[in-house]
Amino acid sequence: MTNGNRIPLSNVPRAIRKIVGEAASVPSYRQIYSSIVNGAFPAEFENGRWYLKDLKPVVKYFGLTEKV
């Protein structure tokens, strides 16, 4: 699922769902992709794929709350 400490963009929605526990509020792949391209949070582009090192900026950007 991860490449080192990086999470491929295609796995980010599932990973966020585990953190927030509310499937209905999880942003879609396209929403996350658009945000990355627009520079909303840090991501790395390598070999045609986007990777994230940390999901916290994504959770914060979309106004989600981590489950306790």
C-alpha cells in the first residue's frame, strides 16, 4: 500500500476513511487530486503518480475530524 512512508494517491481515500471513520465525508479521489494539483497540500510526483507522506494536511484541508 505504501512506498516507504509514502501513500499513493489511489489509496488516500481509503486511508482517510480509516482515520475519520465517516465514509460519507471522505473526499473522492478526484477532489484530492484537484487539491494536490492546485497546491493545497504537499505531495510528490514520481513516475507519473502522486504520493503523500502525511494525511493530516488532507484531513485538515477538507475539514474532517480524526476519530478518537
